[in-house]
Amino acid sequence: MLHLSDVLKDKTLGLELVVVGSFDPQVSGAHSSEIHDPARWFEPGNIMLTTGMRFLNEGQPGTAARELVEGLHRAKVAALFFGIGVYFASIPDQLRQCCLEFGLPLVAVAPEVPFQHIESYVNQNAPAPGGYGLKRMLWLTNDLLDSISSDTPIKSLIARLGTVCRGTAVLYEDSGAIVESTGEGPTNLIFAAIGNGGSPQDRISIGRWEVMYRSVVLRRRGYHLAIATRNGAMLDELGDVLLETTQRMLGAIEGISHLDTSRQRHENARLLTSLQDGIEVSRELRYWELLKPLGFKAFEPIRSLVATTLGDELLTPARVETLIDSAERMGVPLLFAENGRTPEVPPGFHALLPDTRASEQWLAAGGQGLAIGLSETTGSLAQVPQQFLDAELAVSIARRRTVGGAESGGSLIRMDDVDPASWFLAGLRGPADRKRLTKFTQPLRLEKELVETIQGYLAMDQDVARVAAWLYVHPNTVRYRVKRVGEILGGNLNETGLIANLYLAYQEEILRIRAKFTGS
């Protein structure tokens, strides 16, 4: 029969009795736990070991300490062992006072003593050690499982994993970037050693640190999970179980996160559709409140965006994921919805975003291979339908200029910068409108040299010498051809109207020539 006094007598355990209980209780087992309301998992006579992680972010640590001690007292827990040197240099006074009030023995555990060492000693000498292994696995699983309910589940899971192994836990991306970590282990050396490893599951030694790691894949991305401790026996006994359990929980967290993300994106798209359909001015404040959780600020300038892929390219799910992830990473609030995939509508997306520097950086980083049209700014959500009409015009200009060669790699057109001629041409709808425009230059259809000359003449701001150098002809030849164009069209190139009509008819070619030969 094992009593608390027997445990305290063993000097190798590094224990110091801080609060003497009402009596010397019989001990039936020991287990470390950092979960909320841990008393429900303990049996009478158990010892609870904790590092005090639950008190770190508590606004009222006194209340949290009372709830913990009161629950352990009701569960008839034998004693509370507090590991100092992990999160707290000494036992918090509120916890000490509560243990005194309830008569619960409180014991300090030295920083250099692993919890696993104490657990093994107690459970090997307890009256019924036979079922300990199974119980311990259940305790560990429940302890780690409790992290899923946290606001930051991955961070909480890694912190609990580090506490259980009384060392370091770290989750790396494939690149070596640390997603989350806890403890004081050599994280850079650990990843360097993992990179040199030959198997997906292995154990290595780095100085006094014993390390176990596992490579995992979550949603098509590679990660490395590692635990490190100075107590190799702990890894022998629990390393595989901890890594396996944590890997499964990471998968569960990612699955829940993916489901929640899908739901949020669906709601995001529905909200954008409602704004595109139009809302009453009287309902604006309500919609601003709906946008607030996404990071938008009420009545501050916003832009509507329409983007399409170039050529026959598809907007892949991976590209959508990258665009949305980068916006979140760069702090850009975003309403986002993909276009309908029909022959009439090129693959692309619609979005609403604030007019900020971060938004500009996001567009610059993600615009490769896209034609993007941006509306002018507005602070009124009731103007969003008109904004999207303007963005549609802007993206049609961007597409024409990209196809025509005036832009390469992608094109972004802001409606603020669109000149009247481009605005007019973007508004042409259907073959009939285009036919009216091409009808004006129909008499020149067989005069290739004249067409080339007049396009260059307008692209180079009617500079005869530059046009002549470009065409490798005499300036008088240019003058003759320009005059001839005027005669064929029933006027002359001194007429403003004739020049305007020629510019409208040949704008795409004029811009292409200007971009290629003048760099403007």
C-alpha cells in the first residue's frame, strides 16, 4: 500500500511538500494534465501533476485556482504536484491559499525532474498497477484532445505535447519554418537533423536532447512533428503514442478547419452576391456590421474587383486557395466569389476589398496571369452594383490590352485611370456595335501600308520623323500616306473628328505599337 509520505521520502523524485494535507492519503496512481476541469478524469487517490499552463491567460487566476482545487477535492485526489520552472518560477500564491483552505496536499516538483519519472514510480508501486498503461493512454489522449476546443487549437496542442514530454514540441513546415513550438530545445538543430534523416519516422540525439519526429501530410502540404526531451526513457515508453495521437489530432483539426473555412467562404460568397444585387441605403449599416468580422471598417473606401484568367487558363482550386490565403496573411479583408464556369464567362472571380496599401500589394503579388479590373472607390455599399459594372468595363479593357500585346504576364486596369476613349470602347456590346466602328475604316481594308502608317502616326503622336524611322521610309512617304488616308476617308488628318474616329477604330493596335516601340 503506497501513501503520499512514501512518495515524498524518495529523494530521487525532487519533491518538496508545500502544503500539508489533512491526513496522509493512500495513493492509487499519478497522471499529468493541463486540460480544463481535469478532476473528471481522476480516480480517488490519484496524484495530479501540472505545470500551471491553465493559469497563463486567465484574467482571474484566483477563481481558476479555486475551481481546480475544489474539483480535485471533490474527486478525492490525493495531492497536487506542481512543476516549477516551466511556466512559473514558483507556485502561485492563489493556488497555495486554495490548497490550504481545502486541505489538499500541494507538492513542488523540481525543474530537472520529468513528470514521467514521478508517474512511473507511483504507478509501479501503486496497489493496482496492472491497468495503468491503458489508463495512461486514455489520459494522454483526453489531455491532447482538449486542445481542439481552443481558439488556437494547433498552438494549444503543441503546448500540451511539450508539457507531457516535459521538454520541447515543434511543428515545422517542409521549408523549415516553424508553425508552432514550445520549450527550450534546439529547434534549428532539430530541423537540420530531420532534413538529413532517411526515414519518415525516426529518433535522433542532439547533445543531451533525445528527439523523435514524424513527417505528416495535411491537405497536400508536408509538415514535420518533433518532440525533444532530456529523458530518453520517456520517449521509449510514450514517444510513439504521443506522435501518433498528435498526428491524428492534427488531421482532425485540419479537417474541422477546412470544413469551417468552406462554410465561411460559402457565406462570404452569398454576402457578396447580395451586395452585387443591390441593397437599400437604409440597410447599409446592417451590412457594414456583417462585414466587420472580416476586417472591413464601416464607410471607409472600398473597391470592386473583377478578374479573369488569360487565354484558356483555368482558375484552379490551388490558385484560389493561394489568393485567399495570401490576402489573409497580408491583412487584406476580402469578399470573394468565383465566376460561373460557362463558355460565355471566362474563369475568374469577383471580389470586394478596401482601398488600402495592403490591397495594392496583394494585387501586385497575385496578379500574374490575370486580367484585373478595379472600380473607383466608394464608401457606400449601395453603390456596389454600379461599382461592379465599372469593374467589368475595366477588366474588358485589361483583357483587350493583354491579348493585343500591350501588356504581358497580366494586366490591372483601375477605372480611375481609364480615358474616355477606352471607356467608350469598353462599353461596346455585341457584333453590331463593333461593325459600326470597323465600317468607318472599311475603305482601307486593302491598303496595308496605309493602315500601318496611320496606326504608327497616331501611336507616335503624329511625329513624321519617328514614323519614317520606324518604317524605314522617307518622311515625305509618310506625309503622302497620311494625306492619302484622309482622301480615302473623305477628309484630311487636320480634322479633329477624323483623328478621333481613327483612334477609336485602331486603339488596340495604337497602344500595342506605342508600348512596343516607345515604352509608354
